[in-house]
Amino acid sequence: MRPWQEEAMRDPEATRFIPRTAGVPLAAPSRWPTADPDVLRPYDALATQVMPRIKDAPLARPAEAPERPKDEGPSVAKASGRMAIASLISRITGFLWKVLLVAAIGNGIATDSFNVANTMPNIIFELLLGGVLTSVVVPLLVRSQDDPDHGQAYAQRLLTTGITVLFIGTVIAVIAAPAFTSLYIDSSGNASAGLTTAFAYLLLPEIFFYGVFALVSAMLNAKHVFGPTAWAPVINNLVVIFTILVVWLMPGSIDTGNPSITDPKVLTLGLGVTGGIAAQALMLIPPLLRSGFRPRWRWGLDSRMKEFGGLALWVVGYVAVSQVGLTITTRVLTKGTSGGVTAYNYAWLLFQLPYGVLGVSLLTAIMPRMSRAAADGDTKKLVSDLSYASRISTVTLVPISAVMTIVGSSMGVALFALGKGSLEGAERMGQALAITAFALLPYALVMLQMRVFYAMKDARTPTLIMIVMTVVKVPLLFLCPVLLNPENIVLGVMMVNALTYVIGAMLGQIWLWVTLGNLRSKRVIGVILFTVVSSVLGVAAAWVVGLIVPSSIGPVPHAWIKLILQGIVGIVVSFGVLMALKVEELKPVTSRFTRLIKRG
């Protein structure tokens, strides 16, 4: 008899070994089965079940829990949950300043000019370093942590190269502002090239601060530090909200006939929005220093920097191809009635809101894990993370996209018919949202698939997929002004954009299947079918509720009441059916809400 068996005989409550149930798979290296093979959680993260002692069963000394790998970082559920809260506040405040902008300066030529100019820094930044920083740098930084200096020198080289490229690119972009305006605006439409250029001079310096933010964010994410990068955009939004309120209180209106950079409202709005991006970037410097990083100018290239360059060329190609589609989109929109660019941008913003809150936080948290799995050659774990993220995205986003389809028109009127915003323009925004909401899940899956390719250091495949998407998209965009009247061009553009992501998601899935083999697609498809059924029931219930709202109370109150009632009923019924069907993938969401309620 072993010593611990003798001790257990004196203690009738001693833990006894329970033989493994036949057919239950084992999770290596632990002998305990996990609840979900795609989560791959160690046993100590699962709930322990208390069972009565089994008489005469052999005893086992409790084994020490295996040490968790140091680079595993926080669990995806915890990290993505914390970021979801920050992202929710960020998205709400970001959306608020766009609503206030329409109320302050209207949804016509002035807002179109600002939106086109404010898009330029994002596009140029993405072409310079944006896609590279957010997609390629994290995997390489994770690998560099195996160095004796834990990747310090490698990160310093990246920082030196990135800041240099950003500064030079920003200076050139500001000088070339008029050329960029002519590229994005069709002179035959109603847009104002002069006002767009005036805004561009003030907004293009954002390129540098976007780059600093993205670069430092990648460095923090590689160290599993997610909080500051999630909260920094909130600071940006608060600065912009304050700026817009100041513009709203200023007398007069923006002169669209004789635009000038010295126009008080133009100057205030441009400098304030750029200042918000600067504040967002500078907020990350203290957390980076606290993480142990020490900034230092370090020039020169090592072998991994050359690897970075090879990957970066493909990512830049991806961004360049995608921006071709965006440039043609903007030109087509400016062929329509004034306000088309604003309607498109704001409908797209509403479309991305659920993904921004749920999808981005999940991807940001899971990217280091996928990078490590790819670096270790652990295809099984990489596929598991992909399948898990796909199913979580499905159960959270499909019901929301279904409800957005039925409440889209009401949402547009409720949010954008305030102040100087016109009812007609607000209705067009809502219709644009409703017509594209079905593509929310395909969009999220495309973003997830791209991260998987980048985790495998494959930057070529995303570029090739984007080329196919753009080849399909461009001819359809050019057909919109031919087949549709000017008022409906924006609706056609939104539909084309949505169909493009459906094609991209299908291509990405096929490509990953060829690369990785079994993707557990049957399980994902099963979850999609259950979720679609529940979403259809939710939409039906929301439609019935909408019939009881009287239209005699006025367009804006009518829109608000329908939005609230249909939104609540649609979401509750959809997720209620999923809970009744006991869809396992919904448990992380429901358990998090339950914990939040208990804490409150």
C-alpha cells in the first residue's frame, strides 16, 4: 500500500481516482477531457464537479498542474471581454461624434467634403504601413520574444523604420493634397473639390499619428497588453466631440461656394479632429514604457527584418488593391446626389459597429495565440482557434445583422434627422444599412481568415483573394450610375460591397481548407443554420411589433419608437431561441453578461 493510500484510509473523504469513461477523448498532455476541443483550455480552467467517493476505487495522488506556457497570455474570453467593453464605449462615442457632425453642419456638400478628406489619411496610412503593422508585425514580434533580449532590439528596429517612413510619407501626402482630391472626387458630380482640399491639408497629418498608434499597439499586443489600445480611441472621440460642439456653437455656416482653409469652422474642425488622433497615439507611450520597452534609434536590418520586408510587400499589395476599390467607390458615389458619400460612410459605420465591438476584440485577443500555434507548427490548435472564433462570431453577429435589416430605415431617421440633417438623407442612410446588413458575418469571417493567413506568414494569399474581390467589385460599381438614378446610387454601391465580402469569405474558406485540411466546417455550418433559424424568428417578431406603432406621431418619434421596440424584441427572441436550443457557442456570451449583472 502506497503512503498516500494509507493516509487516505485514515481520511474517508480522500479523493479517489475515477476511471476514464470509454469514448471520451483525452486532451494532451492532461488526462482530463475538455468541454470543447476548439477551446483547448487546461483542466484547471474548467468548473470542478464535486462527486461522492466511490467505494473501493483506487486512489491517486493529485498531480501538480502542468505549468502554463509563459507566452500563452490571458485567455481569449477574458481578454476579448475586457476589450469588448472598451470597444463598445469607443464605438458609441465614435458614432456619437458622427451624429453630432451631421447635426452641426448638415448631411450635404460640407459633410461629404469632410468625409472624403478624412478618408485620405486612413488610405495613405494603410498603403504606407497600416496593413503591415496590424497584420504582419504581431506574428514577427511574437517570434522575436524568443531572443535573449526578449525581442527588444527587433522592436527598436521596427520602431525606427516605422517612424521614419511615416514622417516622410506624411510630408509628401500634405504637399500632394490637391492631387489626392482630384483622385477621389468626380468633377461631374456635386462634390466640392476646393472644400475637400482645404480639409485635406488639415487632416492629412493624421497619417503620422495613425502610424504611431498602430505600431505601438502591435508592440503592446505582442506582450499581451490589450487594455490601453482599446481605451485610447475613446480619448480621441472625446476630443472630437468637444471640437464639433465648438463648431456647432460658432455662428454662420461653412462656405461651400468659396471654400478656404482659413474658414473658422473648417480650421477648427480640421485641427480638432487631427488633435484627437494625436492624443490617441500619445496615450500609448506610458503603457509601452511600463511594459519594459526602452526606445532607442536602432538602424540596420537583420534577417527577420528582411522577412518582414517580404511579407510587407504582399500586404502593401493587398492594401493597394483594396484602395483601388475604395477609390472607385468614392468616385461613383460623388456622381450621385449630394450626401451620397456621407450616407455610405455612416451606413458602413453602423454596419461595422457590431463587428467592432465583438469581432475586433476577439481577433485582437486570439491573434497572438494563432501566431504562436503557427510558429510551433501546431496546425490542430490553429484550426481549433479558427473554428472557435468562427462559431462565436456566428452566434453573436447573425442575429444582430438580421435585426439591423428590419430596423435600418428607422435607425437612419432616428439618428440623422436631427439639427441640420435632412429627413431624406437620413432615410437614405438607413436604407443603405438595411440593404447591406446580411454581409456582416461574411465580413467578419474575411477579417478572421486574413489573420489566419498572416499568422502562418502567408501574406500572398490575402492579396490574391483581394484581387479577385476587386475584379468582381469594380465592374459592378461602374454599373451603378448606369442602372440607377442618382438618389439610389449609394444603395447599389452598398449592395455591391456586401456581395464582395460574401465572395471573399467563400474564397478564404476554400483556400484555408486546401492549406490546413479539415476545418471542422460541419460544426460551423451547423451553428450557422441554428442561428439563421433563430434570427428569422426574431425578425418576424420584430416586424409584427412594428405594425402597432402609429405613423401619425411624426417621422422622428415614429422612427425612435420602432427602433427601440423592434430592436429589443428582435434581439431577445433571436438570442432566446438560441438559448432554448442550447447552442453551446452562446455560453461565453451569456456567462459574461451574467457575471456583469451579478457584479452590478
